[in-house]
Amino acid sequence: MERSDDSSEWISDEDGQQQARLAGLKLKRMCQVPGCTADLEAISKPYCTAKRICPTHVKADVIPVRNQMKRFCLQCGVLEQLSLFDYTKRSCRDSLNKRVVKHPVKRKRTTPYS
């Protein structure tokens, strides 16, 4: 827990979420990557604000988090292990497989057009 400048405000930074103990206290929306100080309100991109990650880390190939290498999955919207991705793809294998299952397979026409 961190103590802010005001005497009665406590800020918790557990699991990347910032919460204030006092009601009505407005906090800056910061990137969830440890050590990143990007202010998401200043960036004003709705996707980045909703997923709590700055555009730099959305596009990053590797993000070191707690001695693990991760990447941001655009389909899931979370930081996932680098081993779950194929090469330089931005979506993990699980989300890509789910997407393939949802879409019906296109069938080739067996009879020629008349």
C-alpha cells in the first residue's frame, strides 16, 4: 500500500487495480504494467482506458511482468504468457481457436455454375 500526499488517503495497487479507501476520491487511470507511468486519461483512447493498458504496451512484443515474459492479447484483453502466442501474433492460440469454432466452415460448391 502507498500513502498519498494527503493524510487520510490510502491507495492500494494490488493486481494492477487502483482503489481508494475514501468514497469520491478520483484516481488517475494508469497502465496496468508494473513500472509504467502512462496516464490513460491523457491518452484518451477508449480501448486503452477500458483494458487499462497504454498503446505502447498493447503493441509490445514482450512485456516483463514479475520475472515472466508476457504479451497483451487483443482478443482476450489481458496479459498472457508469451508461450501461448504463435510467433508475432497479437492474439493467443486459445482465442484464435474459439474464433474458428464460432464461424461456420465455408463449403466449396460442387456443381458448376450454369
